Amino acid sequence: MSKFGLYGKFTALEGKRDTLVEILLEAAKSMENLDDCEIYTINVSDNDPDSVFVYEVWSSQSAHQESLTLESTKTLIQRAKPIIAGMEMINKLIPKGGKGVSLVGSNELKK
């Protein structure tokens, strides 16, 4: 089974980017206890003052979907919704390795 990665962009209401960053950092903190979540980073750009970029790597696509059913995730989504003006999935990715991405026991090692 391949790893699953996402690269997404959240556009916050004007002036609310820092609040959205704080909520997404709380989400990142809650992911620390999930073995299936390998990477969950929150990023901003000086050139895009209302956007927050999230990069995620999961053991599988189903593990990512399951994370969305967690009560803590649902609570954070409800807090973030009022300040999100838009969302864009930049790309779904198939991680192949690198720092932070474990391929031990993965079929990827055999390819």
C-alpha cells in the first residue's frame, strides 16, 4: 500500500490568517499521537498574506480519512470554518521517501 500525501491551501478571511495558523497548529499537535500521520506541516508565504499551506503525509489514504472522523479533528474544523474563505487541494501526492517519511515495511521498498 502506498503512502498518501496532500498539499493544500486554505485562504483565510482578511486579517484572520494568524488565527487559522493557530488552529491548524493545534491540529498538527493532535496528529503527534497518530502513528499513521507522518508529516503535518503548516506553512505561510510572505507573498500571500491570507493563505495557509498544509502538507501532510499519511500511511494510507484511508488513515487520512479516518483522522477526519476524530472528535478532536471535528472540533478544530468547526472552529476554523468561520474564518476560511476558501480551500484548494493543490495536489494529492504519493510520497516515495525522504526525511520524515518512513518506508519500513512498505511495498515501496520492493519497487
